[in-house]
Amino acid sequence: MVITRRTTLATGLLAVLPWPVLASGDAAAPQFIETEQFNVSVVRNARNSGIIAIRLRLVAKDAIAAAAVTKSLPKLRDAFQRYLTDYANRRPAHLIEIDLDVIKPGLEREAKQVMQGDQITAILFRQAQFTAAR
């Protein structure tokens, strides 16, 4: 797929349809939406014991769903942040691994509650890292 820039496109149209859709003309293709990085403090005994950093990519089923997901990103970020904070503070203190098999269903559940439908077909992890406090 070749993506070309067209300077004559209205800015409002870019807010409604993600750029790959404009370039390919395929509105039914899955759309990828990047989220900002989540930084979650892991607190044990009133002390910061580390930080979990996670970056996600959301997959919307089509361009219309992508527009709805993009509009709901602030609510999705809040729901994901709450879930990840709860996960981070429930895990054993000695554990340095991040269990993506546990996190993913929880994030999917939160996404379905916020979106109230099936606009998001998948949640992909771009980065997941735990950094212990010194």
C-alpha cells in the first residue's frame, strides 16, 4: 500500500477517517489506533517499588469504528489506567514479570464497557516493561 500526502484535504476529514483509509480507499479494512504510554507506579508498603510501562495499539474493525474509538480515547485511557493500576498493586512484590495473559482480557473487558459494542476487535501490546525502583 502506497500512502501519499494530499495537501488539499480538509483537516476535518482527517479527524474523521484515519490516514491509511484515505490513502487506500478501503473503509472496511481494520484500523490501528496508537495510545500514549501508560506509566503505572507499583506501590508496596507506602513506597514506590517500580514502574510498569505499557504501550497499546487498538484495532478497530473499520473506519467508522476507528472514528468512534478515537473519540472515546480519553474514556478508554482512564479505564485502562484504572485497570492497570489495580493490576500493578495486586501482583506479588517480588514478581518482575508482567503477565500479559492476565492483563489482556481485563483491558478487553474495559474496552467493551466503554465502547458498548464490538468496535475494537483486538488490543495489541507494543511495549510492556517493569522497571524496579532503586
